Amino acid sequence: MLDIGVAQTQGKRGYQEDAVNNLIYSSGLTLSVLSDGMGGAVHGEIASREILAAFLDSFRNSDNDDLAARLYTGVDHANRHLNAYIGQYPECDGMGGTLLATLYTGDRLEWVSVGDSPLWLVRNGEIMRINEDHSRKAQIQALVQQGQMTAEEAANHPERNQVTSAVMGYEVALLDMNSIEARPGDLFLLASDGIESVSETELLQICQQCADAEAQALAEQVIQYVDQLDRPYQDNATLAVLKVGQFDGDTEESNEAEVTK
């Protein structure tokens, strides 16, 4: 059984560039997709919306039993769709977005990701990011670990949030695909990078404080904390919480249900 919660905030931005959706199938599969748009104002919002819609369209219409292949094909379809969209609307050239998609199968979580949107696993009192970070932030942090840069210099580096891979309608530079066993009690957190105003330590503390809460309550609590920080340049922040419960063999009555934010 999987409990799902989604919450988001616009932060200090005048627009919402994050898009997220969950599809729950009677077969026991749960697909969660998140995109953080880039391009400024309207274009970033359009990009995330189009990327999300194209990925979901690809997954819905595929009958491939290889689930990892369906995820990969979804990225390719979203990228090709964005290329065609920009061709039709040249003023949108330069827009794009991250893409993070997870597929819960009952005993495993498969994922594909492009960009810097984090996927965390909370298990046994620890939190760890399990997908790759396609941003300069990861490279800059490596310099800190090598002693070539101070932590303060890294925190204020002008290229810290520059992405090294994104869905933009041309070749995707970096793509991360993997899977992990899903155990009862696990929490999987899909987020846009705006959530990173909250440290991993703080995020873990909130998860522990809300250990008995439903996934929706946890998602809302994290977003409320982001808003309470009141950062002057707070980006859009979106969080999807997947809370793994005891498997009881039940299935949804309908073939497909959508939870959209």
C-alpha cells in the first residue's frame, strides 16, 4: 500500500513553474512525475506543463512490459515534444525543465531523472539523496571535499544552481536511471530544488515528527516550514511524498486515477 501526498508553494515568485502529477493504476503501479520549468515567467510554466503532459501521454499509451524502458521512452517523448512545441512557437526557444519520474511497483521504486530535482529516501532514521544531481552544485561540492574551495565560497558560488542537464528539446546531456527496493516504512520524497531551502537535517526532523501522519499532512508540513523561513528569494517549491505501508494485496477499483497539483 502506498500513501501519497503533494503540496507546493509559489514562494516569492510571481508565477508557478513547477508541475507534478501522480497516476495510480489498478495493477498496483504508481507513477509520480515532477518537472521544474526554466525560461522565466510564462515560458517556464509552459515548459513544465508540456514536459509533464508529454511524459504521461507516452507512459499511458505504451504497452511495453519493460517498465524501465517505458520511463526512458517517456523522457525521449517529452524532449521531442518540447522540440516540436518550440518549433511551432519560436518565442519559447530556450525554455526547458527538469524531469523526475518514479514508478512504484509494490516492492521496488524505479526512477528516471534529468536535472537537479532531488529524490530522497528516508529509511531507518536517515535521509539520503538517491538520484544524481545534474547541476554545478554537485561539482562545486566536490571541490570543497577536495580542499580546493571553502564551504562559504561554495555556498555563494554564482554557478551553484546552474543545471548541467535538462529537457530542452535537444540532446539530453545527462540522464539518471536506477531502482531501489521499497520497504514498509520507507518515505520517498520527490521535490523541486526550491525545497532545498530546508536542509536535509531539518527535512529529516520534520519527517520524524510526522512519522504517524498521512503523506499529505507531511507534504503540507514541509511546505509550511518553507513558507515560514520567509527567504527573500524563495523559489517555487514542490514536494511529493510517497509513504510505503504494509502490502495487503488490495488494488484500486478504477483503472487509473489522477492526483494533480
